[in-house]
Amino acid sequence: MPALTKRFCDTAPAGRHYDDRLGGFGLYVGKSGARSYFVEYRAGKGRAAPKRRLTLGRHGHLTPEQARTMAREHLGRIAAGGDPLEERRARDRAKTQRFENVLDEWLKRDQSTNRSFAEVKRLMEREVAPSFAGRSIEDIRKRDIIALLDSIADRGAPVAANRVLAHTKRMFKWAVGRDIIESDPAAHVEKVTPEVRRDRVLSDDELVAVWNTAGTFEGPFGAAVRLLIATGARREEIFSARWDELSDDGSSLRLPRERSKNDTARIICLSPLVAGIVDGLPLIGDYMFTTTGDRPFSNISKNKAKLDGLSGVTDWRLHDIRRTVATGLQRLGVRLEVIETVLGHVAGSRAGVVGVYQRHRFEDEAREALTAWGAHVEALIEGRDTGKVVPLRRV
């Protein structure tokens, strides 16, 4: 056996070379020329104990003397009954199973293509990670999850607690499927509160108050709210709208399938009511509603609270505008399948056999319906008799 000197380690051929100064310490040279130091030992007493090999580091990063010192320290612990390779594996497992690392992996592998990825990431990092960070996911118990949900509900956010539970359940189920943990502590945790289906519809006076107040906002928030009222579109469809989605004549937004809830490209018709609003948006980046140019406007909650205070309209959400528009279209005599086209629904009358065999998309009818809705809203704003707005003829 050679002495592992720097000169020898620099030129040693491929293979394993053991040091003549310290038993178990050696140098491995691969066929590619890569060189690394190792220490070889038996995990237990007697020749029947399994032989293990622990890599210490690469030659060049370590000198032979530094590697020999490390090997001597490991061999001392081995003689005292330790197993450095198993200890290293345990540390690696602990790092892999640390909650924040599992969360990052889950977001990357299970949620990255989710249309609600940004919201899921924000909610989990804000509500869950601070409670479980630094802990092994294996150590998290059902009672820990219940305590977390109770703390969210106790501050007056029971629905948010339910959302957290839904995402947490999915993450733990994924972790079981990936063999990161053996059992799911969230499997039998119940919702904090039953969720009642909302039926809030803004009255005509409330709709006018919201529209007029939104027009007083200097930033993009007010303009986006007005587009929600004019189109009945989903919040993210408008707030994340890009200039390249706007048609050349400015009459519609053409959403690609990755921006649509139903994974289907769709067209949002823009009636004359909002033509001036779109024309007045500043061109400062890829997004229509933005203050930075490189990402869509996101300070929605704070501005919504301000809108409530100034308008006097309370106990409503931006999503309630969709229900308000749908209700208004019904009052104008719009057919159900046209309303569903306006809203971007594929269920209801367009599901099942009808959805497969009826390929007509009602885009012209949707444009006519939103034009009539725009005229109705304009009449409300101007205080004119909305009875003069001719309802659409049912076909």
C-alpha cells in the first residue's frame, strides 16, 4: 500500500488506493480522473458486520493530511460504536423531511401548473410555514394541524382556515404518495366551519355606487373593477390581463387556455361601456393593470377595503360582481347558455352530451348580451329610466 501523499494522489491511476499510515483510509480515482478520499469500516463488531464506505471529500478541496485527520476522527467514533455513514444519512433525511423543504418540493412538483399556484403558495407560506418551519414533517401530528386551524379561525377567518386545511390535506397526501411520510396526519381533520354558498347580488344603487367610486381611484384598481362590472369576468382574468391578449380592434380579451379556469381558451367581450377605460390605461409593461410593468396589480385587499369605505357598499366580494352580472342578464332576458358563455362556464347547460356535440360557442350572442348589459349599466349611472333599455329577445 502506498503512502497517500499529494504527489501520489495527483498522479494515481484509476482504482482504490489505501493509505499505509492509517488503516481504512484511502483514495478513489474514477475512470474520468475524479479523485476523492474515503474511509472504510465495518458497521458493528466482527467480520460478519457489513462493510461501509464514507466519502470524505474531493482531492484538491482536501489535502491528504486534512482527509487523513478527518478519517482518524471518524474511525475514533466508529471504535466507540458510532456509524458516521448512517448519521450522515439521518441528517440528510432530516433535511429532506424538514417541513419547509417538503412544502417547496410539493409546490414545485404538484402545484406549479395549478392555475391558482400563486394563491396557494402565498397562503401556505403565510399561514402554515411559520408554524411548522424547522420541524420534520414526520413529527407533525393531527393536533398540531387542528391548533393551527383554530388559531386562524379565532382571528375571524374561518373560511381561510378551511382553505388552509384543503391545501394542507393535499400536501400531506402527496407526501405519503412520495414515501416521505408513512401516514397522513391531516386525513381525518374536519373543516373549521361549514361554508354557506353565497348569494350576494349588488342592488342597482350599490352597483352605481361601486362604479362611481371605482372611477375616483388613480391606480389600476378602479379601472379593473369597472371592467369586472362590464364583463362579469373572473377577478384574475381581468387583474392579470396582458396587452397581447387585447384584440387589435380593442373589442375583446382573448385568454389562452392556461389563463382560463376551465383549461379552455375563451374570449371576453368588451362592450362600448369600457372602451374609454381601456384606452386610458398607461402602457408601462406587459400587463394592462399594473403599477410596476413586470407583474399584475396585486394590492387588491387594501384597495377593496378603501372602495367599501368610500362607496358605503359593504358585505360583498369582488366575486359577487359575477353573480350580479348574471342576475342582470337574466332580467334582460338573456338565454342561460349565453350567460354561461359570458361567465366562461362549461358546466350547466353546456356540460355532458350537449358540451360534446354542440360546438356553437355563442360568442356573437355573448357580445350582444354584454352590449345590452353595458347600456343598462350606463342608464343606471346616468339616472335614466332603465325600462327604456329594450330586453333581448329570447330565441
